[in-house]
Amino acid sequence: MAVYWKYVKPYLYAFILGPLFMIVEVIGEVMMPKLLQMIIDNGIAEDGGDVGYIIMIGVIMVVTALLMMLGGVLGAWFAIKAAVNFAGDLRQDLFEKVQRFSFANIEKFQTGSLVTRLTNDVTNLQNAIAIALRMLLRAPGMFIGALIMAYMMKPDLALVITIVIPLLTVTLLIIMKNAFPRFNIMQKKIDRVNSVVQENVTNSRVVKSFVREEYEKEKFDVANTELKNNTLNAIKLVILTQPVMTIAMNITTIAVVWLGGNQILAGDMTIGELTTFTTYVVQILMSLMIVSFMMIMGSRALASSARIKEVLDTEIDLNDDEAVKKKEAGADMPQVTRGKVEFRNVCFKYYKKKNHNVLHNINFVIEPGEVVGIIGSTGSGKTSIVQLIPRLYDADSGEVFVDDVNVKDYLLDDLRNKVAMVLQNNVLFSGTIENNLRWGDEEASLEDIKRIAGYAQADGFISSFPEGYDTMINQGGVNVSGGQKQRMCIARALLKHPKILILDDSTSAVDTATEAIIRDNFLKEIPDTTRIIIAQRISSVIDADKIIVIDEGSIVGTGTHEELMQSCETYSEIYYSQVEKEEKAV
Ligand SMILES: Nc1ncnc2c1ncn2[C@@H]1O[C@H](COP(=O)(O)OP(=O)(O)OP(=O)(O)O)[C@@H](O)[C@H]1O
Ligand SMILES: [Mg+2]
């Protein structure tokens, strides 16, 4: 619970006032039957009753009712306020935490599940808090108040209730105990439905082009049916509480009326007293019903809470905590100013438990301003290597240096601001083109943006759109062509004015002539920026100062094109296979 204190503290007044106002309502509720009894017994008295007295009690009842209403409304208001604010802050924190997650962290949870946890699970908690604050004092208050009143009136009759209470409590507890695991499963099924919807909608183009709608429909049907069945399974138990309560209530009422009726006949009890007593019995059982309802909400909330805590408690396996600490202690933080990159004996794997390394003993040095190509067959580890430079992942052993400083010693923001990486499957976000490019530099003027978009050969086609830089990009950037998207992604990276620019297969959808112009522009406009270019086509890297050849996670050759043609068999094989292909094409 300690984790949640942070979200309670700012709204502590609402957390306290909510239940307090509810007490007003409870006191009224317990008083009302007593007042009613006074009116009944006085009104049917043999002398016809005292009208003045009846009116007075009537007025008291009206005032009590008004106070009850006020207490009820204020109590509900503060309860809702507390719950909604609690949930709002919690969601915000969860989101910020997820933002800091490493890829490995996200892969562990799965996106769909994270979405459920941030939305549905938080809402469950919010609902439970709102109900709890309203009922927490009210239900026990009503229970105890009514029980005391009943005992004070007729101890012998009250005994009837005391017998049903433990019976009811045990039944309810058994039901609750079984409800928790069922709710837990239910939340997992919601995860699954979310995942299917998300994957399907995000990739609807692929689904359609492969005519997989039927298959996807079935997949959803399975997830949906499972959710349906598991929800019913959980609710079934909860619904069981209803008949149990109703039966208990009816039996008790019949017993009380029957026993009380006999007492009236014997002259030991008045009609007013019996009416009041029955009301108290109903109140006692009602409060038990409310408690059972609260426990159901509670077990659902507990299941959700466990899932939320899992996110809050996740240790982020890639962070810059050490650097932040140093900065707070007043140390000068290192900055990337030149753009040198060095790998020393770097080994890396995605699945930490497996033995198989994706990268083995990688060693190389890239001098500031150098243009370096990385070539290798698909799956050889090219992306894996460059991801270690801006610390999208961390090396398992060995070190990665930028400007002779271990990447782990930089503040992540400092490092990533200076190392721009155009990812292999990059996306644009919904919004205008200008807004997308501004990711690189919030402050850039439109002229700057246009000029830099020009380097990436993007200005031409953007300006030719009717709305130019104000053209709206749809989610994922589906309304521009692949090559256009790639060029905008390059422009976005260039706008960061990085010291190191990494292009991971970023011109694969751009024709060779345009690609050559972009390369020329780089040479003219950003000659001091270190450029690392991963490419499938040798033509893309043929002019590089140095080419690194990767095969199965190891470096098998380093040098210029001419050197590698002489010394590296893997390289010359790739070269000839491409040249032959081109010749065939001609
Ligand atoms: N997120 C990931 N989780 C687990 N394994 C991965 C992940 N990404 C890549 N791999 C594996 O790591 C190996 C190297 O992949 P990498 O993406 O570095 O290849 P690549 O050389 O960039 O290939 P391509 O030319 O197709 O982009 C492959 O065997 C791949 O299956
Ligand atoms: Mg790759």
C-alpha cells in the first residue's frame, strides 16, 4: 500500500471528508425508524394522539432527511474527487515509467497488456476507491448502529439476527476468496483482446493484402470468447451473493414478524416498535450486502492493483541513474563534441538467458567526421551493433565509447541528442509534416527546416503537396510513400544537428540517383558529422572512408572498397552477386 500513499497525500482531505460526510447520512438512517416509531405509536394511541407532537416529530424527520441528503451528496462528491484524482496521478506516473522502459522491459510486458494496465486496471482501482470511501464507514456504521438500536429495543428478538450474521459472513467470504483469482484471469483476457485489436488495427494494410481478415476475425473471436467466458465465470460467483442475501433477509424478516406479532398479541410490543425493528433488521442485512459488494469490487481492484504494481516496481534495466546522481552532485557531465566511436570487445545478446551471442567480440574505431559503411547479410547483426551507440540496448560485455567516454557515463538525453539514428523501420507520428520534423529541433525556424529537408531530398516533394509542410501525416505515416517517409525521417534526424548520424538501411526505398544526391549533400553540408551507413547495396557505401563487413555477428573485414575487394571474401562475394544482378537487369 505504501506505493499508493503518494497519490493519496495531495487529496488526503477528500479521502477523509468523503467518509465523514457519509457518517451524517448513516446517523440519519439509524434515527429515522426511531422517529417513525414515535409517530406511529403516538398517532394510534387510544386518545387519538397529540397532533402537535406528531407535527414536531415530522419536522425533525424532514430536517434529518435534508441533512442526510446534504451529507450524502457531499460525501459522494469528495469520494469521487479523491478517487478520480488518485487515478489521474497514478496513470500519469505509470505513463512516465513506461516511457523510461527499455525495449527489453516493454517486450516483457507486451504492448497490449501495458495499455490495459494504464487504462482498465487504473479505472478498476478508481471505482473501488470511490465505492470504498462512500461505504467504508457507512456500511459498518449502519450495521453497528442498527444492531445497537435493535438490541436496545428487544434483545430477545435481536438474537434472531445474531444467528444469521455469522452464517452469511462465512458464505460471503467463501465467495470472495474464489472471486479474486477469477478476476485476475479476466484482466489477462482483457490484455489479450487489446493486443489483438492493436496489432490488427496498426497493421491493417498487411492484414488486407494477405487477405487474412478471416483468420484475424477468428483470432479475435477466440480472445473475445475467452474474455466473455471468464467474465461470466467471475460474475457468476458474484451474482451468487444476491440470492444468498435475499433468502437470508426474507427468512429473518419472517422470523422477526412472526415472533414480534406474538409479542404484540401478548401486549409486550407496540406496532410502531415492530415496524421500526423490522427496518433495523433490513438495515443490518443491507449493510452486510454492501460489504459483500465492496469485497467484490475490492477483489477485482486487488487483482488490478497487483498488475499496476508490477509496472511501478519494474526495474528499468537501462538507465542513467549513475550519471544523474553525478550531475546532481555538481559534476561536469561529458558531452559529445567530436563524434568518435569505439567498440572494445563488445558481446551482445537479446535473450540474456541463452548462450548464443548475437554479436561476438566487436572491435573498431571510427574517427570524428569519418563516413563508415556497414555491410552484411540479413540477420548478421548490423542493426544490433549500431543500436548500442545511442544505448537503445546495452552491451553484455565489453565497452562502447563515444568521444572516448563510455556511453554509460553520459546522461541519456545528452548522448541521444548528439547521436541521431534513423531506424530501419522508422515511423512518423500523426500530425503535420512540420511537427514531425520538429522532433529533431523544437526551436528550428521554418527556413531551417526547409533547408535541412532539402539536404535529405525531402523539400521538393513536401513543397509540392498542396498544403506543403502543413500536410497532415496519418498515424504511422501511411499516407506518404516509403521513400518519402525515409527522407523525412532522415531530415528529422538531421535537424538534431547530431555529431554522429546513423542511417540504418534508411535509403533502401529511395532510388540510387536520389540516394547519391543525399550522400553528396551530406559531404557538402555536414562534413564534420560522423556518418555510419548501413546498407544492402554496396553502391551506397562504396565511397566510404571505411567499410565494416559483418557476418554472423562478427567483423570479418574492415577497409576501403578496394582493400576489401582484395582481402575480404565475404565482401567480394556480396559485390559480385550485386554486380551480376545488375548486369542481368540491364
Ligand atoms: N528485438 C530482438 N529480439 C530478439 N532477437 C532479435 C531482436 N532483433 C534482432 N534479433 C536477432 O538478432 C540477430 C541480428 O539481427 P539484426 O537486426 O542486428 O540484423 P541485421 O544485420 O540488421 O539484419 P537486416 O539486414 O535484416 O536488418 C538476428 O538473428 C535477429 O533474429
Ligand atoms: Mg537491420
